[in-house]
Amino acid sequence: MALSKNSNSSSSNTKKVSYISVPSQIINSLSSSSLQSLLVSPKKSSRSTNRFSFSYRNPRIWFFTLFLVSLFGMLKLGFNVDPISLPFSRYPCSTNHPLSFNGEQNAESHLGLAQESILAPGSSNSNGIIQLDGGKNETLLTEGDFWKQPDGLGFKPCLGFTSQYRRDSNSILKNRWKYLLVVVSGGMNQQRNQIVDAVVIARILGASLVVPVLQVNVIWGDESEFADIFDLEHFKDVLADDVHIVSSLPSTHVMTRPVEEKRTPLHASPQWIRAHYLKRINRERVLLLRGLDSRLSKDLPSDLQKLRCKVAFQALRFSPRILELGNKLASRMRNQGQYLSLHLRMEKDVWVRTGCLPGLTPEYDEIVNSERERHPELLTGRSNMTYQERKLAGLCPLTALEVTRLLKALEAPKDARIYWAGGEPLGGKEVLEPLTKEFPQFYNKHDLALPGELEPFAKKASVMAAIDYIVCEKSDVFIPSHGGNMGHALQGQRAYAGHKKYITPNKRQMLPYFMNSSLPESDFNRIVKDLHRESLGQPELRMSKAGKDVTKHPVPECMCSDRQQQQQQSDA
């Protein structure tokens, strides 16, 4: 409908209101009075006769001012320009303030508020945080991170026996007329090694194996039997396809006088075993072997190497009551996060057997020397070397002070939870003060156990060693102060479990730096850390180390990559 003339004229007489579009960022930063003055156009001045007048009522001035303000706002938003902090803004928009970090490495603004970094997927900030697809933040483990695990390079357990081995198993398992008896000696971990060898020797001879007899330990007086330490039924079940195992000689063989052999040479090969023992066991039907420690060769055919791994890593499981208590103690260590385990060899008998001195006081050194003179048979090899020569050759256990300096050089956190395994140190727990002062969260099984939990095993050194083994095996990082059977067993066990971090102290190379009192601590730490970059439990081929035990270096006979595993399955 057309408008009338009167309506047009009345509209022309009313006040005209103009509207403009203003960026929201500008609106938020302006007061209400300023905003009102921008939105409502002022009346034209009836007294103004000059069209280019610069009066404050001139709308051109306001439009020009608005243009400049809008331009400034767009520049600020588009190019992050922040030359000033607006006085009327409670929280200035500056993004150029430096960030401060607390002890947990969380970024905080100067207002005490958590500061979030917005990163593109895959990028990282200076705090080592990676922004992954999906918006999750993951802490980037730096080279100096003590808890960082080694790269396992995809190696996994693989015990694929050849078809010939499986065919031989059928005839071996049916043969129930000849039996191998074995007596194993030493501490728990030394006995483990001999049990592994006993199974392999039984396989070589095609004989049934009577559950090994644990000889009473002359040092600790432990009278534990096999079933007190290990899960006997599990042991039999796991090896059911490899060796026939019985708990005792059958009645048909009880009256048989066994042929006893104590002269098995070091590193005897399968050929030697067959040549010297096969005819005898076939004739007498029972063969008794003693003193098997390190007697069987470490370089065996592939199937026998896999059998060694199967015994060590799968069949020799601790008895249920030991497992239960060991797992409880490990859980108590784990309750507050990651933990480190140390195997400290500072007992009196260790100093005597290694030919080394504790270096505490002249009185303690005299105790060790006197014991060694009374029992020269306890001294292990290289008796012609002096204490200093042994020390420099890396043949002596690390002292508490040396372990402390090693941990600091490797950047172990001061608040690290540490479980220490081992017997009572010569000189008492006071000799551990260098460690406890630097790392106060320092525990052993007696500290973690509830009243009465360890009492049934008070005189069972082998059971105590088994508990230590369990807690150490479950730790995030393990470090032995000396080699020995437990250290070697755990090295292989942790490798077989996925190459969990295992730090081998490079004693021979680092001890000269320990003895250099003029070397600044910072230089010492840098050198020692560099010496251990390749000693963190990375996969290590046993082939490059002739004579090394496969239960210590399970790659490549007992562990393989995905491609190798597929090849083994296709060959089978």
C-alpha cells in the first residue's frame, strides 16, 4: 500500500536514528557511556554553517574515530599486537608474559591460574609435553629421565621348537626305565641355575628326572626342599612335553645303587655328556650327579637353549605362599608409584669370598682377612690378585657410598622409593647411611612386612632370597652392586619380560673416577652417566658373546621379533 504524503512529511519531521556495526571485541572493552555515544548519532548543529567544521558534534569526526578504533581492534586480534595493557581491563590480554613452573612441572600464570598451552597435534612445548591427536597430553620422556625404559626393539618370547625336537620327545617321554638324580648346592639362585642344567642333561640322556635334591647350605644352614621354594606341580606340568619328571624313584629302582659322578668338567658339551654318561645310565639305570654349577656348556644347540629358557622363565615358579608374600611386598612398594630395587652385596661372606675389603675401618678389614685365612677354600678365583688389583678390575662389590654416587650421577630422583635386597651388611645398617641420607625412602622386606609375616621363614635363607627376587623382578629399575647369580638371573628374567630397565654398573671403567678426589662432582656425574648409556637393559645378542648364558641373554634364541616369530610358525 502506498504511503500518503502526510505520512511522508511526518516521518521527515521525526528524529532520525543511525546504526553501525561494531566488533564485539571493541564493545567488550568500552564503558556503557562510551558505547551509547557511539550508537546514537548526535543532532546536527543548526548553527554550523561550514560543512567541513571540526566541531565535536560533527558525525564525520565520530565515524573517523570509530574507523581508527575498529582498525586497531582488528590489528590486535589478527596480529597479536599488545603494545599496551588497557587500564580498564581487569585481566589484560597479553600472551607475552613468561610462565613459571612448580615442582611438578605444571605451567602457572602470574595470577596463579593454570595455564593451558594450545599445541598443534604432534608439536611440543618447552616443558616436554606432546599434544597428541584427540587432545590428550603426554609427558615426553627426556634423555635424563631415570624411569625411562629401554627400547625392546619389538623382541618377544618365542620358544618354537623344531619338528625334530618334537618327534624326539615322543620316544624320550615313553622311556621310563632310566633315571637321573641330581643334588644341587649353594644359595637359591645358584640352585636355580643347576636345576636348569639338570633338566637339559636329562633331555640329552633321554632319562626321566627325579626332582632335584637341595643340599643343606653350609653357610646359612637352610634345609628347604624343592617344594618349599618352587611350585612342584607347575614345574612338572610346564615341562611335560620335554622331560618326564617324577617326585621320587619308582619302587623298581629303589634298591638300585646309583652311579655317582662328581667330575663333570666345566662347560661340558652335549657330545661329552653322551660319551661319558649314556652307557653308564643305560647299564645301571640310575645316575647321580653332584656339583653341576656351571658344568654344562653355555653354547648349546638351539632347541636345548630354548629348553633352558623354558625351565628358567616358565617352569621355575616360586611356591604359592612365597609368591603371595612377595607380591604383597611388591604391591606395598608400588602403592605410591614407581620404585627402584638394589641388590646390595655387603655381607661378611661376600667380602670373604670375593677377596675384597669393605673399607669401613681397619677393624672390619681385619675381620675379613682373618676369616679368609681360616677358610681359604671360600675364596673364589684369581687368588693371586691383591685387593687393590681386584678393585680396579671391577671384581669387588660397590660400597654404599659408591652406589649413592652412581645413583646421583644417573639422576635418580631424591624422592625415589628404593627397595634393597640382600643380607645384613657387615657393620650393620649404619654402613648404609650414605644411601639413606641421600634417598630417605629406603626399604627392605623387614620394613615392608607386617608383624608376623616373615616369622615362618626366619631361618629359611632361600625363602628370604626368593622374596627379594620377586620384589626386585617387579620393580621399574633394577641395579646390582655386584654380579652374582641373582643379578644374572634377574637380568635374563627382566629381558624376557620385555626388557625392563636393568642397569649394569660399569665398575671397571668408572672406579678410577671414584678414586679421583680432585674431579669436580659435575664432571664425575657427566662421565659416569655417559659410561652407562649402553648398559640400561637394551636387547643384547648372545651371539656376540660366546660362552654367555642364554638365561642371561635370551636374544635371539628365546626372543624374536614379530617377523622372526611368523617365520618360525611357518617353518613349524
